[in-house]
Amino acid sequence: MLYPRHLRPLIEAACQDTPVVLVNGARQTGKTTLVREVLGEQSEGTYLTLDDTTTLATAKADPTGFIQNLPERVILDEVQHCPELFPAIKVSVDNNRKPGRFLLTGSANILLLPKLSESLAGRMEVLTLWPLSQSELEVGGTRGIVDDLFEEELTIRTLPALPREELIRRILLGGYPEPLQRVNEARRRQWFASYLTTILQRDIRDLANIDGLTSIPTLLGLLASRTSNLLNITELSSTLAMPYATVHRYLALLEATFLVGRLPAWSGNLGARLVKTPKIVMSDTGLACHLLGLDAKRLDRDGVTLGMLLETLVVMELKKQAGWSELAPALFHWRTQTRQEVDIVLETRSGDVVGVEVKSASTVNPADFKGLRALQEALGTRFIRGVLFYSGETLLPFGEGLYAVPLSALWHGLAP
């Protein structure tokens, strides 16, 4: 089944004015399918994958000759396998800056690999394709609510309710296209197991020469159990009996392969953001549930884990939608020394802020807005509104600029 990908218009636009376009993201998110659709509609082109050992050997043996002999437009799949190609692409582009010449895909984040990203600075646009968003999965769904959160007037109205069993189902399935097609739960578990093996044995091994590869799955499982919580590398090091530097290095590799990410701390003082503790977030709730050995029954009984995974689902949904929204806000979390906190803070380039809290219950009360009120008081006019997502069906105001919003608005939108 082919799902509509909301990133597609951005790829098409980039191909109209940029010589090199890189679509990166975790394996099996649909990058190859998407870029082949884009290239096929724009012009005749050639597709080559560096997952193929013969193609990879040819590219490594003579990067310059390999690039010089390519046709006018080409897709190069999984370019992280051959970093030697990037200087050759740079030379080729400097001689011919025609837009859309190179459409690249990669399963490692080259922005975390400075030598690769610097070689094409100013010549390449980088776009990230995450696993499917809920708005892409929903038949008739919108492109999302990120821009709505800043621009729409919110009024009392009813949206589709999200029963607990449906909420749990969405969390367990996640957004990878292939396991979504598997009705049998055991077959989905097998897919995730094989997927992790491929990541560890190919992508991570390619990125770094790692001897203790068997420790990474343990670390990844530990991170899954702490998703949407503050990142404490010292505690991870102690729990795993692993040197701090090793945990830090492995964590960077897991980030580079898009399995986990960080939600930075937000502060009104821009310079202070880098010294605040980020949250660690799994990139896909289905993968997190597999790592934790969860099924629907167990997740239904464990309210704490359900809350963490629901927050992860919302963080990643907003992150995906921000990637194709007009305002393109950055995402943070907010926490004070007195433990006032807001799960997610969205900030535009102009400094406007929307606070987001997440709750799995179907009812809310004024006390649930404590953190949002504190953020509102701290920001004054920069605070556009505070939103508490819950599993009920009615959008309700809870004071000036504060709203309880059904979770289903994430994919149905807020516009009337």
C-alpha cells in the first residue's frame, strides 16, 4: 500500500532550484519509493543503490570517474556507504549547477558527520523522512495542526474521540510502512527483530568500528524504557556498567541512524539552551514497544509506560509535521528548577511560542494546566496559547489562551 507522503512537495520544490537534494531517515521509512516517484515524474533518470556491492566497489575504486559517468539526473541510494563520493559530487556541481541533478538518500544523518555535510555546504538541501505520521496514515487526514496551533482561532467543538484501545493500537503499530501491513502480531515482531539486526550489522558498523556491538541493543532497550524522560548519561553508564564515553559514543550512533533523538530544553535565554538537560525520545513507538516486549494487554495495565509512549507519539508527530509546515517551528521541552514543566514547546523563528501537554485520560481538570500557566506567565505576549491533548472528543477552553484539545486533532486538524 502506498501512503501519501507530506514531505513530497518539499522534495519536488528543492529539485527545482538546488543541485543536490538529500532525503535521509531511518531504513525502511519509504525514502527510495518516494524519491523514485519524484524523479520519475520530473524526467528520465537513473537509479543506483550503494547497497549493491558491485556498485559500491565501483564507486569506492574511482569516485571521480563514477560521478563523471553518471547521466544528467540520478538517484544515488544509501550514500552514507561511500563518503568518498561527496568531494566528487562537489566538483561536478561546481562545474554544472543545474537543479535536481543528484537526488540522494541516506540512512545515516550526514549532519552529524561533519566531513560529509561540509563538502556540499550551499549546494545541497537536506530533508528528513521519518516513519509515517498519524496524519499520513489517517484516510482523509490533514497535513497536521502545527500551523493551526499558531494561527487558528480555537472554539468549542467536537472532534472524533480516541478510545483507549485505539490509542494503544496506534502506539503499538508505530509508523514503519511494512509492519503496518502485517496483521499478525508475531510477524510484526519478526520484522522489528530483523530490522534491528540490519541496522546494527550494516549501518552502525559502517559508521564506526565497534567491538562491543552486542552492548548497543541493551542500550537501545534501556533508552526505550526512558523515552520522553530526561537524558542522564551518567545513570545509563552506571546501569550498564559501561564507560561514560562509550555510552556517549553509542548514543551518537543511534541518533545518526535515526533510532533515537533528543528534545532540547527550552529557555528564554537562547544561550542557556545548550546547557539544559534534553529529553531522550525514541523515533518510533512501535519500535519502542518491540524493545520493551509490550503488547496491548500489558500496555493497558501500565499507565506510566502508556503515558511515556503517548508523549513520544505526540512529540514525533509534531516533529514530523514541523518538517513540512510553513512556520517550521523548533521543538523543545521546558522545565524549571522548581519542577514546573511543559512536555513540548514549539517556537517559531519570530519567537512565538505554543506550549503542549499530553495526557492519556479522557477527562481533564484545571490542575492539569499548571505547567502551561507557569510558562504563560513567564513569556507574556510571546505565549500564543497552551494546549493539553487528551483522549476525549471536545475542544474546550480552560482560561485565557489555554485549551483542552482531543488527540485526534493531530491528524484531523484544528481548522473548522
